[in-house]
Amino acid sequence: MRHKDEEAHAYIADLDNDGEKELVMKNDKLFAVFSPRWGGRLVYLFSVEGKSGKMVVGNPCDDWNWMEELNKYMEVPANHPGALTELSYEHDRYGVEIEAAHGYQVKARLRNAQADSHAQDLKKELGLTVGSHELEVLYQIPPTLPSPTIECGFSPDYLSILRYGRRAFREINAAAKRGYSNNGISTWIRFADSGLDSLKNCPLTKTRARDFGHGQAIRFTAPGNIFTLYIGTRQREREEDGTPS
């Protein structure tokens, strides 16, 4: 919130001092954190466009007082899944490569490096441009992993959910877009029209939802070996006063 500029940025850093480095991608709208160690998952996503930042993916205390390792996928209960999670491969280790670190558009690649995994060599090509409310994710899935199930967990305005629960939750259900809104902020996953034979074939038309702790998760089946999706968030122009709308 204090260090915005007119560029997008991508870098690797150990943000939480756990000995494992995270991938950060940020611009003037978003601050995204991926865990290469734990499934190449999007473990945190913040909206930073308003007067105050709002967490929309993740949980800042998902270790349950050190009962779990930081950023590790919690299985029992599966309370804080993050997003862009391939089920059954949540603990795979990923390598990370930054192709463009600063500028109008930044790019990075996460590649599954788990030697004993059917998901080995799965790639997530990530892109973020200046002014964009969405991360672009190009999936490249190896033939050893047919039709994986991918999960995205959303907690739009996590602090508001902690204080007031989910009574203000609203579902976003469009032709190629799914997500939730709460207290003046929306968070979603979207498939572009291009690349789909028909919107009827969009994987989001057959999503399965589940509750978790302080949010809702959406699960869908990958539509092929190569596809592009977007995950984004946006605040309304009018700032909320901190109470549910």
C-alpha cells in the first residue's frame, strides 16, 4: 500500500521467514503471493487499489499456532486452500523462474519439480500488467495428469468475514465467470471466451462449491492440457465504512 509506482513487479523473497521463498507479483491493484514449496498455489491475494488493502485469498494465520507448516495445504480440516490448487498434488514442490521482473507487464513461470508426482512438469505461466485487476494464468498440464481438478478458495475482505461472518456474501455467476462479493469487493475466476469451443464447454458451468472456514471454494475440471484463466478482484468505487453492505 505504501510503495506503489507506475510499474508491475515480480520477485522472489522469504516473506514470512519460514526458510522457504515465495513468488510475489504486484501492481497498483493487486498483491499476489505464490508458494513454490507447497503446490505452486496462490496462497495470498490482496486488493490494494482502495484506501485500505483487503485480503481476498488466503489466511494470515493458516499454521493454526504452528500446528501446520506455513503455507502448507491444510487437509484436516481443509480450511484454507488458497487458489490454483491441483487436488491430490497440493504438497508438490515447484521451481520458479521470472521472465520479466519489472515494467508494464511482468511474467513468471511455476513448474512442478516433484519427481515422484503424476503432476511433474505441470506449468503455470503467470502474467500481470499495470492497471489490471486480474492475474493471467496459462496452464500447461502434462499427459501424465489427465483432467485434474483445480480448486480456488475465495475470502473477499477476510477481515470483514472474521468480524461479521458471511451474511453479506453474494455469488457471482456469469457465463464464464464465478466468484463471490462481500462488503464492497468482488473476487472471481474467469475464462476468456476465446479458446473455448463454446461457453457451454466452459469448465465453470460444471463447478462444485464448498464451504471452508472463512470463505467459499470453487472446484472445476481442467478443460484440456493447455488453457488460460484469470483470477481477479476489484473494490467498488465507494469505500465501505467497515460494516457489511
